[in-house]
Amino acid sequence: MGFGQIGRQLYHLAAASQDLEIVAVSDIGAPEVLHYLLSTDSGRSAHCELDGNYLKNRQFRTRMMRADRPGEVPWDIFAVDVVIDATNRFRKAADMQAHLDSGAPRVIISQLPQEHIDRLVLMGLNESELHREDRMISAGSATTLALALALTAVDEACGVESASMTTVHAYTSDQSLQDYAGTDFRRSRSAAENIIPNTNDSAHWVERVLPRFAGKLTGFALNVPVQKGSLLDLDVVVSDPATTIDDINAAMSAALERWPGLLQVTGDPIVSSDVIGNACSLLFDHRGTIKAGRRIFKLLGWYESLGHAARILDVVRAYAALDRAAQEGQS
């Protein structure tokens, strides 16, 4: 449900895979318009065509429906294994329950939840805690996982006493391109013309998922007039004043083997557009590491929404593996 940027990226990634099938898409947009947007996406993976109410590619056929609220689609008719709510609007347990009541065996939201649910999954960090009984799941957010990966790598090597994060984030589809009265003063201003300070819940949820950081983190956001490509600006206070820039960078490089596909590092002088099309969750910038004072370091890392779409599908696969293991144990 929801065929915006993340929804279409999910489709492209699934079309390029051998183990995933998108059987239905629900969105308020007309199928003809959604097909047009899909076919004009940069980095699109495969040719698809619209045949009546179906999107077709070489891998699978997808039923298109005009609905945009949980509970409006009878998911059991399509025999789905999981529903991904990529609307970025329905983040409460009651909304997720509406999907379950409509026949979804499991629902994954593409954003952080607004309240307690069964599981928030940060791939590479807490997937060992997943249970087959989980029904309401969040795949976190791109910022949340980038923050958690950077913090974990530095903490295990150098010890993190506290940290403050600012995500310098590309503007999102829920922002207006012109000044337009909304519920929030600053977000009522044009996303295409302004740097807009914003709240961000990533630090709160990292503390919840990784308790060793409890009480140590703060987070903030700046939405900037960039369409794609975001930057994690992270200030950390480490335990040992003898820690060097080389120690921080070495810790991130050492984590590459632990998190293949999730973490990359670079020494190139990159900018935000250079991360577009990169499906990792954190592209750590060695050049951006700065020591400020005895124990404070500034770290920079890049990411974009494609990495988050890839992690959502990793979460889908992780639960599918649990289901298969349970079925094999019963046979």
C-alpha cells in the first residue's frame, strides 16, 4: 500500500530478484499514472507494461487497486505473505491491525512506528530477536539504521558515552514545494526553497532497540532542497581521550566484513548525488571524520531511500526464513 518513491523502489528491487513477487499494489493514483512514474524512475530494473489493471514484467504480474487506507483491501483474496505499508501515513497499531483484519498475515510499515508494536527491526543488529509470531513490524527508517550502524561500530571499538545526530535529509513527498499552510509552521514552508529544521525520532528508537545507548542520544533533522541523497552528521563523545581519527575510521572499515551490503566506506570526496542508486544503508565518509577537543568526534555518512527499500525486503526475507524453518520442523 503506497506506490510513492519507496513503493516503486520495492517494485524494482523485487522485479530484479528471484525470490519475491509483488502480487498487488494499492494506491490512490490511477494505474496509468503509476505505470508512467514507474517507467520513468531513474535506475529502473526491468521493463514493465500495463495490461488493464495489471502491471506485468518478466518476473510477475501485479494487480493494481485504487485504495489508500488500511482495511480497504481484502488481502486474503491475493494470498499474500506480507503487506508492506509504504504510505508513511499509517504508523499506529490500530492502522496495522486493520491490515491484519483484512487478511494480511503480517504487516511491515516502511517508517518508524508512533507507538509500541511487535517488533522494530534494524537489519544487521537485532534480527536474531525476531519471532515468527510477530505480526506488526517496522523496518525502521533509513536514518535510524544509518545511525545505529555508525554508533555500534564506534562503540564496540572506542566506547560511546554520548552522541548527537543531525540528519541532513532530502525533502520528502509529504512536504509542500510551495509555501502552504499545514499543521506545522516550519513544514508549511517550501521544501524546494528552504533548509527546514525538523524533529527526528531515530535516536529514541535506537535507544529502544539497542538499550546500551539508552539516555545517551539526541537527534534532529534538517530537510534541505535536495531531491535524493541524505547525510548523517554524527557527533560522538568517546571514552578514551587517546582515540584518534584513524581509530574511528579503522573501526568503520573493520565493520565492513560484519555488515556486507549494509555498510560501505569511501575515501573519495563525494557529495550527495554520488550516493544515488546505492543500496547500502550507510556509506561512511573517511574524509569527514574530525576530532574536536579531547574526546569529541564528528562523523559523516551518506545514504538514500533505495538502501531503505532494500532493507525492507531483507526484513521480508528474514520472516520468510522463520516461516520456512517452522514448516520444515513440522514435516
